[in-house]
Amino acid sequence: MAITIQDLRDIVEQTSHTNPHLTSRLEKAAFLLLLRPVVELEANRSRVMSEDGLRWYEIQDGHCDCADYSRHGPGHPCKHRLAVALLQILRDGSQKQPVEAGSLRL
């Protein structure tokens, strides 16, 4: 199944509708998926390039090493974690279901 930009838009829109506080981060996560590498290294471990393209952030077992995540603490939905979660939803083909923040595999 081919993944389209419209699929990504639909997920961001659905998730933003039910979780308006995440709208800005979801849009930034979508930007990362479209324009920066998001690399799944192994189970529960990924790397996401920064918005400016100058550094990589590692997400491992749901934790990100970015400053935003460090500042807010465990469970914080930083844009890097959201990018990985959005990619997983797109790959699983589950974008046809309404997306709740709690269902994002962060």
C-alpha cells in the first residue's frame, strides 16, 4: 500500500481534532517525515534528523534525547517522538481509524 501526503494530513487533522494541544507539534512532526530522514534502527529505537538538518535525535524505548523532551520529562510528546509514531501509523495502515493521543505509540 502506498503512503500518501494526504494520509499524513488526515492523521494530523484527526489527531489535532481530538488533541488540539498537540497541533503545532504534530505539524512539525509531519514536516520532519516529509523533509528529514526518520530512520528505524531496530525495535524501539529510531533516529530523527532535526528541523534544521544539523543534528540527529535518538528515540529509544519511548525516550528522546532532545532538549524539549529533557525539559518536560518522560512521556512528553516531542516532535521527534511524534514523527516516529506517525510513521508507524502510516506503515501499519491504521490511518483510517480516528487517532487518539493515547494510541500514538510514543
